[in-house]
Amino acid sequence: MNRTMAIDEKILSSLKSAIEYLENSAIALDKKDRDVLTDSIWHVAAELEYALFLLSIIMQNEIKALKPKSDLESKKADVDSALFDVKNLLNEAMKFFLSRRLQDAYRSAYVARHYVFKIMEDLAKKKLETLRKE
């Protein structure tokens, strides 16, 4: 197995793992289990970071030309809809990666990561507000 093939498998594995943790997040949100939700979201972020790192290795100089942007700052979304957006972006990233559209895969994963960071920030704020009230 050559090196690129091994990296491809790791990227796919990381994206699949991120999707699984995202599904756990949705379940935790439905059950109102903030601890599991926070933990699962953290794992989604970690898997996305790893996938983006590996994609950047494959793409090398192409990555500098990409400036992915998200409209996240302009909209105030609840966690449920943000999770839905992340799931769509991860499915896109997987589809693009499998069809070797690496820039599109990177862009989708990158924007998904920003959504995940926003979710993490919102959860941290809510936890801090709850602690202040106690």
C-alpha cells in the first residue's frame, strides 16, 4: 500500500468517525444530555482537524489558494440546525473526497469545522450562564 492510499484511508476514517460522533451529538441533544453532547462535539472537532491536516498534506500548495468562508457569523442558529448543517457538510466532504475533488472536500470540512467551533462556543456560554445562576 502506498503512502497516498494510506492517507486516503485515514481521511475517510476520520470523516466517518466525525459523522458517527455527530450522530451521537444529535442523540445527546434530544436527550438533553449536555455532557455527552459536549464530549461528542469535541470529538467531531478533533476528527475534522485530523482530516483537514491530512488533506493539507495531500494538497500542499493548493491549500494556500483556498479561503473557505462560512456565513456562520451572520446567522444565529440553534444547536439542532447547526448539527444538521454540519452533517450535510460532512456528507459533502466525503462525497467530494471520494470523487477526488480535494479542494471541495477541504472547503466543506473546513466550513463544518467552523460550525462545530461555534457550537462548542455556544455550549460553553450556556454552561457558564448556568453556573453563574447557581
